[in-house]
Amino acid sequence: MSYIDYYKVLGVAKTATEEEIRTAYRKLARKHHPDLNPNNPEAVKLFQQINEANEVLSDPEKRKKYDQYGADWKHADQFEEARKQQSGAFGSSQHFGSEDYSDFFASMFGGSGATGGSRRQSRYRGQDIHATLSLNLSEVYQTHKQTFTINGKNIRITIPAGIEQGQEIKLAGHGGLGVNGGPNGDLYISFDIKNDTAFQRKGNDLYLDQPVSLYKALLGGEEVIETLSGKLKLKLAPETQNGTKVRLKGKGFPIYKQEGSYGDLYISWQVQLPTQLSEKEKQLFEELAKLANK
């Protein structure tokens, strides 16, 4: 693996602060941007190195690995894992020093050790990748497909209806690439579901506070409800009280991976008092009040 001194690329010291690294990157990126250097392959190459250096040095975790392992920083996790395995196999006295890094990585990734003898290449499983996919509640009401990009690759998956907030699915083999022919890691996708509806979801059930006029609540009538699957016409009994709940069986949210199965929908009638009454309306209410007091 060719070694690139990222500090030298950005022109900063190894003790540079995050702000110094950020400032140096911005200055160099503007100077060497391909748009300002057309038909200049060297400028493109340098611009790529500048971006690569900034990506590593601006990330504290990556910078720590780079400072410790140099050109082999991307394989630091595999090295640490192998060191733990060696310690377990040979006892606590067995350890790797900094002089052993090149031997270890050479044997691990295809070179030769310090003694010049060839070593068997070790196969290592790629790293698992964890990603979050944000969706609206109305989207997960139906099974649908989503395409997103991981590691430069477009991945198309089917998202079953009824998936829940925080739920995680595993896509085997779609994680980091294996080393020396080792298996790829896995991709884990967790779902962040935003409520873009008037409903509240609790498990597979939906809850809705539905306004209804005072007159309809008193006299009875019909009310049209907008649900996630279409419109419903409901009857109100005369003298419906504020907060009265109605259960609509099977009109709730789809049950995950149970085709055709749904939770329930609960409607809570919220009686709305009239405002800005006319004089005539006030007189009528006063007459009703007198009748009620007799």
C-alpha cells in the first residue's frame, strides 16, 4: 500500500488543531479545484489527495488510527482483533510492538515479513455497516421499494408495510469488503419513521381525535373521516358526548409481514363549541338555557 503523508499534503504539522486542518483544507481545495485547473490531470490527482487527507485528519477516530498505523490505518481494526487473538493464544506476555506492524500487515495483506520469508495470507471478514433510513408514516403503510447508496453502490430493497420506529433489518454481504478473499460484512438498516399524518400510532393501532360540530353531536348525523386507506363515512348517534370513542376493527395499521392483517382505528369525537355567535344564535341558546333550568 503506497504511503501518503496527509499532513504534508495539507501543509500542516502533526500537532495541528482541527481548525488549522479545516483552514488548510479550504485554502488548498479552492486553489486546486479541477474547475479552476481544466485539462490538468495533476491538479485532479492533487485535489483527490487533498480531499482524502481532509477526510482522515478531520475525523478524530480516523486520525488516531492514521497516526498509529500510517499507510495501514484502514486495517487497524483487523490488526487489533488479531492482536487480541494472539494474546489469547500465547498468553498475556505475547504482544505486538510498533516494529511488528509492517510484518503483520505484510502477512495479512499479501507482502513478506521482515525476515524475507513468505507467509500465508490471512482472510478477514469485512466490517459490518450500520445505516439509518428515514421514512414517513404514510410511506410504511404500504409495502414499497427504496433505493439508497452505500459505499458507492445503489442498493434496492423491499420495505414491508408495518415496519416500526427503530426496527432493524439485516442485508447479508452488503457491508464492508472482505480482506484476502474473506467474506463481506453485513449491512444493518434501522428505520427512523416520521409521523406526517393526523394519526397517532401505537403498535398496530391508530388513534385519531376527530372534531365534530356541537349541532351534529347533539342531533346526530354523519361525519366523513380521511384515513390512510381512503374516506370513511361514520354515523353519530344523537347526544354524542365529547371524548366518545369509536373502534373501527381492522382499519388501523398493517401488521408487519402479515399480509392483509391490520390493527384497529380508534376515533375520539372532539365536540367543537361554536364561536362568533350572531345575536339570533345567542337568543336561541338563552332560550335553551331557560328550558334546561325549568
